[in-house]
Amino acid sequence: MTHSTGSTHSVGSGQARSTPIIIFFISAIIILSVVQTIVSNRLSTSGIALGKIEDQIRSLKMANAILGERLFKASALTTIVSKASELGFVEDKSQLVLTKTLPLALKQ
């Protein structure tokens, strides 16, 4: 009888050792599931924000291209000439040509 009692005792201690391990694994699974849910939620919100930022980038690039084209047109020589004539500037048609050099100082 002593022998059978000793074997029962060793089986019971095996169950006592496996119970904390099972509790540990179940707790780990629950904790990791909660962490995965939190991370997934944050990623989905970040994805929405990222989409808004990408839309803003696209619209700013479009506006930049339009402004670049307007700047190119405004800086064209024909545009500058027409704007100058609207403001009253006129082109000087006379040409002054000196063929003989003049002395810098006259002797007295």
C-alpha cells in the first residue's frame, strides 16, 4: 500500500506542475490577442490618416504644376513686352551711333 500511495502522489504532482503551464499559455494567448487587436486598430487609423496625407500631396503637386505653368507664361518675353506696353512703356526706336571718339578733356 505504501507503494501505491507513493505512485499516486507522483501523478498528482505532475498535474500540479502542468496546471500553471496551461494557465500561463492561456493567459499568453489572451494577452497576445488583445495586443493584436490594439495594433490592428492603430494601423487601420494610421491608414486613414495616410490616405488623407496622400490626397493632400496629390492636390499640392497639381497646384504646384499649375503655378509653375503660370510662372512660365508670365516670364515669357512676349508677355513681359505686352504688359510693359499696357503700363505705358514704349520701345525706343532711335539708335545713337558714335563713330568718332571724343576726347575726355579739352586742352585750354
